[in-house]
Amino acid sequence: MRISTSGRAPWRVIIIQLSVLAGLAVFFKIYLPHYTRDLVAQAAATREEKINELFKDAVFDDSTHEISVPLQGDIVKRHPQRLRIALSPQGAESTLGAPDKSTVDFQGGQHLTWVGTTHILEGAFNSGRLYCLKLEDRSTGHGVMVFESIYAWHPY
């Protein structure tokens, strides 16, 4: 191998530098966006699972009662649902993560909303205690509101 003393780089060094530059361009333009999209999709799927699990853990059907509710134009008998646990806003946030939306009503009640891939979960808290849990299907807009009392339960 001949070493040039005139200040010019050998063609092999230039090819190696161009190869490294092309590899970096491929990494940042192709792989990194694909990897980021996969991470976002995985986080959304995990949040949807957590929303469904929290709703299942917090709500139960009261099989001792039946109430009439309208469903697709008919009146049907259903077992009402009510809240099983008294969850705090901090407990909900530790389970589901930070809410996507947080509001406070005129009486000081806190409403936290988590958005998943197919459902929206809203928890209403009064004095730091869960009193209403609303689960809504994002595609249809239908859902259910569950309260502490079975008599306030209703699908929509």
C-alpha cells in the first residue's frame, strides 16, 4: 500500500466513509421510524389491556336485581352493574398511567379520561373517591356508566 504525502485520501478511505454515512442514513430514515411506530402501537395495546382489566376489576354485575333498559329499540331485562372498589385518582393513575384528559367540575369533582385503541374510560372522583366509571366504545359511541348504586346504572 502506497501512502500519499500530497494530502489526498486514498479511495478506500472515501468508500469506507461513504458506506458508514449510507448506513447511518438507512438507520435514521428507515429503521428508527419503524421501531418508533412499533413502540407506540405496543404502548397503545398495553393501555387498552389495562383499561379493560381496570374496568373488569372495578365493576361487577348484581345478579340479585334485574332492571329494564332500552336496547336497540326494545326493552330488555339486564342485571345492573355497580362499582366494586373505591379507587382513588392516584390509584387509577398508577394502574393506567397519566390520563389523556383531566377536568374538574363546578363542585370540585375530578374527571380523568384514558383513551385506548378501542375504548375510552372516564373515571369521576368526588373527594378523592371513585363514584362513576364510564366505558365507551370508540367506534360506536355506545357504552355503559357504572355508579356506586345499582339504580343509577345505565347503558347508552
